[in-house]
Amino acid sequence: MAKKKDIEKQIDRLRDEIRQHDYLYYVLNQSEINDRQYDKLFAELKELEEANPQLVTLDSPTQRVSDQPLEGFDNVRHTVPMLSMDNTYNADELRAFDERVAKQLDTRNYDYVVELKIDGLAISLRYEEGILVTAATRGNGEVGDDVTSNVRTIKAVPLALLGGSKIPAVLEVRGEVYMPTSSFVELNRLRAEAGEPAFANPRNAAAGSLKLLDARVTAARNLSFFAYATGKFSEPLALDHYRSLQRFKEFSLPVNPYIVQARNIDKAVDICDSWNEKRTSLDYQIDGMVIKVNRFNQRDMLGATGRAPRWCISYKFAAEQAETTVESIDVQVGKSGILTPVANLTPVPLAGTTVKRASLHNFDELKRLGVGVGDTVVIEKAGEIIPQVVEVKAKAAISVPEFQVPKICPVCSSAAAKDEDGVYIRCLNPNCSGQLKERLKYFAGRGQMDIENLGTALIEQLVEVGLVENFADLYKLQKSELIGLERMAEKSADNVIEAIEKSKTQPLWRFIAALGIRHIGGQSAQILAEHFGSLEALMSAEQEELAAIDQIGPIMAKSIHEYFKDEKNLEVITQMLTAGVSPQQPQAQRLGKLAGKTFVVTGTLENFSRQQAQQAIRRAGAKSSGSVSKKTDFVLAGKNPGSKLDKARKLGVEVINEEQFVKMIED
Ligand code: IVH
């Protein structure tokens, strides 16, 4: 067996190596190793730490996600207030700012640093002896929310600074947490799939993600970070801002690569203008530029008003907008029956694409805007991505009756009604052909059963001619039935049948996702598949058990439970299974020695956190549940076990201690 000291050394080495790769990847956008090699290092470290839990430290790369949701956020008082910034909207205003600076400094001998104004939310990170101890939002500038556990999940934020003895004992770093545009688009896609409302722009998505009480959800949101200022520090990093940003980089803090020095205001204005055009090439949103006096002694001379410093100013870009006419308003039916108003527009170019349609989100929004057919409207790309109507510029010349909130579904004419607890109007007919088409498109879609050759046009025909009324009907389709359809020659019919056949053995998670259970997208489906290992186990799970799974919230648990309670759903699933659909769970994950066993962990363990114990259980192929029932095989009880232990005794479930548990998973 390796000596304790050796293990410690090995752990330290792995941590340093991982930190170095994180720094290269998240800060410098480079990498020296591929994902697999990285995962291997990470797994190695995790394994060593799990075997030696006393060596786990807060700044280890494995500790980015805490296992317990917060009850609420604590307050943090900022040692140096987080001020706002004055805004300008054109070059003249920027020059006026420069005049004020020159006058107050009584010299023209100063320079600027010009930065992108990242459209996210400001955050203050406190490092003590190089270790991240607190992360707080700006709040009202004096007091913010303690979002440390969430910020710890952001890979671009170093948990420990690099640089050893050169790091000040106390260093507060300020910067912007943001969501990359591509992640924002993907997140909204997933939310739409799961029937959740979309975020309006990446800033809201970033703010929403940082204010989640469960850091595990934040971790999945792919937030990032740029550092751009210091708060309190025990020793100054440099005499000017530009050089202090270079020090940030040495400490492995991410600094935006486009920050430049400008000799005078003319240069600064040129840089700002050039970014107004280039900004769509970035994978994050900027809403303007920031111009900062570089030297700290000059900043001190300029001081601040109560609200904002006098040494910096922002130059805000106008959101890209266009004007066009609403030609008609359609109502679309989604897979869960949500009716969405969509404006058909006279095509107009906007930020690189031609926009023909714009979502009006929901009928409350349509009413708020007062949009009607024939109106001239201003459209904007939300975060330059999704076109939306922002205001009515002029009403139609001839008066058109106000758009009425539909009382019936535009496809099946059944009753539609507003959700009890939301803004959506839904078609209430479970057999609506509009919903069915959307559900089938989703089922066959790339992120789900991935049935190539079963595209939108074909699905619509299949529903219209009555060949397909549910998912199971897809698996009963005969070649001869397809050949009668439009644009369906013998060869294409073969391809369709073959693709459907192939989908029968898709992995379990794809099948779960394809069912389109409300609130369950691909990611949750993967968690469920891994946890239950078979469709049967998932179908018979109690709501409590579902809710006890990491990352499955109570609303999801309820939705899953209700889905599998519904006779009609069960009938369709049974028919699919009879037709030969057999969702596969990869073998490797299920071959553990404790396969099929269910554990409940209770009380405080000495060598494992709750999450580590659950991981160990899952790795051994067993299930970890949150509540004790007759189906529980073992209750692992630590110190102060509470009512779960009583319940186990009452039900005669075997209770084991930590030592026995370790034996079981090692054997
Ligand atoms: S410096 C005294 N630099 O803009 C203000 N702020 O409108 C010092 N922001 O709250 C902040 N990019 O959230 C600074 N490169 C940048 C920035 C930036 C975005 C945000 C920040 C601030 C807001 C003010």
C-alpha cells in the first residue's frame, strides 16, 4: 500500500495538473490534452479523495458542487462598495467625459483602458491566502447575496489562485458572470422541450442560474466569468489597471482578451465604434464598451459621486432593431398543448438574418404590447438571437378587430383554457392532432429516438391520413401503407421502415426523453435511466423515490409519476414493447456487485459526505433512495440517524454501519 505521504503528494500533483488544464482551457482557450485524458486525471483524483476523505479540501477541483441545496441566500456586506457606472450613448458624450477628466486632473497626461461591457451580472470574489472564500452578487452595491456555492461551479472561476507567495493575503476580484450565447440558445431549447418558459436573454439566464438554491442545477448551466477590477486587497497588484489585469492572468483569473490601452479619447472612440460592428462575432453578449482611466493615482484624484466613479464611463450600443409590418398572427400548438401566438412579418433584415416571424411568447404579452394585424412594429433580437416584437410603432391604417385570446384550439377546435398557475393557454384535448404531430416530431427528433427519414412532412401526413395516432402506431407501420403516401417511393419507404426498426434499441434515456413527459428533457432522462437502469423500474417508482434523486425536483417527480399512472400512456408503452421496442441500458453501468439493491443513507458518516456515499452506491450498481420502504434492502446509518432508522427497524430492513458498507462495496 502506498504511504500516506505519497498519497498526499499524488493528490496535490493531480490537483495542480487539473488546475493548470482548467486555466489553459477556461481562461486561455487552449488545451494540451483531450477530454478523455482530462476525465482520466479527474477520475484518478476523485478516486484517491474518496479513499482518503480526510484529504479533501475546499479548493480541490472535485469540490465544485456542494451536495445540499441552500435554504436561502445569506447577505454579504461589500468591504468596498460596488458602484454603478455612468452611461453615454454617442461619441460626443464620450468626449465630454474626457474633458471633465482633463479638467479635474489638470493635465492631458493620462491614458485609458478600453474594455467590452459584458452583459451579465457583477460579482465579487474574495480570495484569502489564494483560496476562494466568498462570492457575492452586487445587490444594492453595499450588501449582496452570498452565492459562493453556485459560483464555485463555474469552471472559469479559480477555486485557488496560482502564483504562490506572490498572491496578496486578501484579494477581492470583481468581474462579470455571463452565459455564452451558444449555451443560452441550448438552454432555451431544452426548456422549451421540457415545457418551461424561455429566458428572455443571456443576462437573465445568467442571473437566474446564479440565484438558484441548488448549485447542482447551476453547475449544468455553463456559466462563465471575466475579471475586470479589484475590490479590497492587502497589497496593491500594480500602479495601473492594465498591469493589474496582467497580474490577474498570472493568478489564473480569466481576463477578457480584447482589453486594450488607448492613448487618448480619439483612440478610445475608434475602438468602441469598431466593436459595435464586430460584436455579433462573439459567443457572449456585450451591451457596450467601458472606458477607464488607467493609473490608480489619477483615479484617486478623480474620486466618485455617491453612485458612480468619475474615472470610468460606459458607451452603450443601441440594440439592433428593425421596423416591419405584421401580416398575420398565427396560433401554434405545442406538444403539451400550449398555444403560442406568432406574428408573420413582412420579411426584414436584422443582425445578419432575414426575419419573417417573431414569437409573441403568450397572450398576456400580446395584449400588453397591443399588437394587431397590419400594425407597424419594432422588432429586436433578444440577445441578438431570437426575434421578438418590442413595441407597436403605428397602428394599422384601417382598424382591425383586436386579436382575441383563443377559446378553442386552432387545430382540433376543442376547448382551450389558461393554466391555473401560469400564463399559458392550453388545448385541453389529449387527442388533438396538432399536439400529436408535435409529440411525434419530438419523439422522432435528433435528441430523442433519432429516427432518420421520419421528418416533419411525413409525420404530418401520417397523422392526417390516420395511420398514426400514437407512438406505438409508428412501430406497426407497413411498407405497403407508406407507399401510398405523397413522395414516397419504394426505396424511401424501405428507409423509413428501417430507421424506425433501428430506433427500437435506442438507449433507455433516449426512450424516456422521447415520451415527452412534461419537465423531463434529455438531461433528466439520463439521470433517470442511470438511476433506475430499466424502464420497468422507472415506471413503478414512487413519487417520493423520484424526488429523492439528485437533480430531480419535486415538480419533475410529480410529472413523471402522473405520466406513468395514466392508463392511456401505459397502453401505448405496452404496445411499443410488444412491437419489439426494447430500450437498452448500457451494460457496464449495471454490472456492479450490488446490482438491483436499494440503499438508503441516513445520519452523518465519518468517511463520506452524503453525496459521496450515494455515488459509491451507484457505482456498485445499486440504487440510492431517499426514503425507507419495504423495497429498501439496506439502510446505511451514520451518527444521529433519526426517523429513517426507526422506520427501517419497523419494516425489518437490514441496517448496516459504515464499516460494513465499505466492506460491501469493496468485496
Ligand atoms: S468596471 C464602478 N468593467 O457594468 C464600476 N464593469 O453598468 C466598475 N460591466 O455593474 C465596473 N463589463 O456589472 C466594469 N469591463 C467591465 C464591465 C463592467 C460589464 C458591468 C458591471 C457593472 C455594470 C455597470
